[in-house]
Amino acid sequence: ELKTIILIGGPQKGTRFRPLSLELPKPLFPIAGYPLIHHHIEACSKVPNMKEIVLIGYYQQNESLSRFIASVQHEFNVPVRYLQEFQPLGTVGGLYHFRDQIMLGNPSALIVLYADISSDFPLKEMWEFHKKHNHGKHTVMGTESNPSQASDNGVMVEDPDTHELLHYVEKPETYVSSLINCGAYIFSPTIFDALKELRQKNVERSSELSYSNNVGRIMMGEQLMPYLSGQGAVYVFKTNHFWTVLKSAGSAIFANRNFLELYKTRHPDRLTLNKDNKPTIIGDVFIHPTASVDSTAVIGPNVSIGSGVIIGPGARVKDAIILDKAEIKDHCCILYSIVGWNCVIGAWSRIEGTKFEPNPNEPHARLASESLFQKNGRLIASTTVLGRNVVINPELLVRNSIVLPYKELSSSFKNEIIL
Ligand code: GDD
Ligand code: GTP
């Protein structure tokens, strides 16, 4: 028997995802037409003998989370539960804190996933790999990165023959290895012994430092992985399929593209086809059945359109996520952008971001780690994001900008955050 734990973090996280994360927890943000962790949960539910999926985070349980949980339980026919940390316990502190509930029913292994990753989640293969190693061992998913970008992540040195994890460093200052930690793990129940030790170390350290407010905070990358490495306890399952972290709006557009591409093999029914008297579709496009798109619009590639969206005649949409109930009037052009819930884009306006993708000429290139500002404080040209209920008047150009919710724009902007 197996269980899955998805670490969904909390409201202090996801700052690079504002203003979208002001509206709903980032793990529920729609990518390729479904909440981000819907993709994780679907993948986990396909692993045989999955008894339960547990979400751990420090969001207050709210209506959107409850509704989401009810709907995925029903859809995938597996129990899904939310356990709330009352303070951030770090990536694995929550695992230890809720160990009794997690181990209820004696699962033989735990799949642990970060919420903010996008991947095709090759969990069945990873589970087969895990089973080949002896009882009590753990598995971490790794992928090759471009050497110059590897240090944005936890990096790993493995034994090339056995794949044993020999050495682990979280976001090293200097080059260590280009094999990076993907944030997907399979743990044996012995993981709780290691977590207990690490918690004890926190307690000892806190009495030295004479504070003890959060000894329960235990970090995967800084503590658990280095602790387990080099003692035959962890093996690296390597994947060369798509994998990316989802931190910013630009990475959401990229993840959207990857998940849409995956639909070709896993869910062809979710992709829109070209038909007579229907909009022209280029490449991979998801259109919610309740959206209304004019037959003279041109959509795609890499576009997701939410429920109740209205797209007018002559509009052009490419590499974009259009959220529920937005309205895009006649002849608008939307490129490399996220258009928030209920936005209205006036006729002939143009909403444009900058293409943000890994350098196709470099082997194993990843998305650049995206910060919003340059050193001199200027906004970096990037994906355009319109928050909820933004109104853009007709015939305007909004480029590489972030517009906060409920703004009405009556002039053009570029490279600005509009507060
Ligand atoms: N429940 C809970 N509580 N979840 C948390 C907490 C917490 O206190 N802190 C973080 N998380 C969740 C986040 O929501 C996210 O899904 C995941 O844990 C990773 O969190 P980060 O702390 O943002 O990690 P990171 O992106 O800097 O780096 C980690 O992930 C990389 C892969 O994406 C490291 O493990 C790297 O080594 C790794 O390469
Ligand atoms: P790259 O190959 O990525 O350099 O892009 P591109 O030459 O295809 O141009 P860009 O990414 O700027 O635009 C993407 C698509 O959007 C183009 O192929 C056009 O079909 C369409 N497009 C761009 N601007 C407009 C516009 O003002 N109106 C309409 N209707 N379509 C536009």
C-alpha cells in the first residue's frame, strides 16, 4: 500500500506569482485547464494500490481548497485529505509532525511531491525503480541540467553504476554537479527515524541559541537530503522528460505548454481540433466547453482558455492563459500573457509579454530563474500578467507589465507594474 504527500506550502510563499497568488493558492492555479496539483493527483492516482493522497500546507482551509478536494476525490476515486501546519514547518517538518496520521494503515512507502513542479510524473517507473532497492531505502527523482543553471536547485552526485546518492548540496555557491533534485521522492517508513534525528538536532541547536519557537521546521534540501546521502540510503531515479519549477508567471506559461503537449498522448479529448465554422486552431489548445470563441479568431499554439471566456472576431491569442470569464473583444492580440479572471480587453488592444523559454541551443537548458527586477530596480521584460477584473480600454498596448487587480487602464504601458 502506498500514500502520496503533496507539499503545498502556504500564503507567504509564491511571492513571485503575485498578483495571481493573491486570488487563490498557487497550487490551485489553472494550468492547461486544470488546477496545478490536479495534474499531480491524477498521476498519483494511477499508481497501483494508492490508498490516500494527503496535502500538507499552511493555508487556512478555504472554500476553493475544500471544493477542489471534494472534486478530485470523486474524479479519481481516492481519498484526499488536507492537513494544515499551524506554522510553516519547512519542506519535511510537516511530514514528521503528521507522521501518525500519515502512517495510519501502515503504507509501505510514501510518494512525496512538491506542488510547484510541472512534470509528466513518471511515478510508475519511479516506483518500479524504488522496489528494486532493498527495504528501507529511499528514491529521489533527478534530471540533468545545464551546468550553468544547476545551482538554482539542490544538486546531487550519484554513483554512476548503482545510482546511489553519494553527495547532496542545496543551491551550492560553486559548481558541484549538474544533476538536480526534481522535488519528487519515494520514502520508506524508515524516513521517520531520520526526521526524528533531525528534529532532535534542531532541539539541541535551539537550546544553544536559547530560542525554541520552531524546532519542528525541517528542510528537505538543507537537512534531510545531505543527512541521508553517502550512506546507501537514497537512490537517484533519473528522468529526461520535461520537468520545470513553477515559480513565476513566465514559468506558468511554459508549464502550460508542456502539459498541453502531454495531452496529445494522455488526453487527446482535452485538445481543441480545427472544424468548419470554428476558430482557427494552431498547435495545442485547450478551450473550456463553456467558452465562446468567435469563428474568425486564431488561437494557439500553447493556449488555455477558461470557463465562460468570450473571445471576439479577429482576435489572436498565442502562448497565453486566459482565466475564467475574461472577455477579449474584437481584433485584440494576446501574446505571452496571463489574463486574469473577469478581465475585459477592449477592441484592437494588444497585450504582450516576452517569450520566456529555455535556450533551445543549449543542451539540458532550463528556464532561467526569474526575478522580477534587475539590480537597478527596473522591471525585467517578461510575461505580462493582468490581475482579476482588470479593464483595458480599446486600442491600447500593454507590454511586459504586471497590472494589479481591479485596475482600469486608459493609456498604454510598457515595462511597468501598475498598482
Ligand atoms: N507544507 C509545507 N510547509 N510545504 C512547504 C513549506 C512548508 O513550510 N515550505 C515549502 N513547501 C513546499 C512548497 O509549496 C513547494 O511545493 C515545495 O515545498 C518546495 O519548496 P521551496 O522551499 O520553494 O523549494 P525550492 O524551490 O527553493 O527548492 C526545492 O525544490 C527544488 C525543485 O523544485 C529544493 O528541494 C531543491 O533542491 C529542488 O531542486
Ligand atoms: P517568433 O517566431 O516567435 O519570433 O514570432 P512570430 O514571428 O510568429 O511573431 P510573434 O510571436 O510576435 O507573434 C505570434 C503570432 O501572433 C504571429 O504569427 C501572428 O499570427 C500573430 N500576431 C502578432 N501580432 C498580431 C496582431 O497585431 N494581430 C493579429 N491578428 N495577429 C498578430
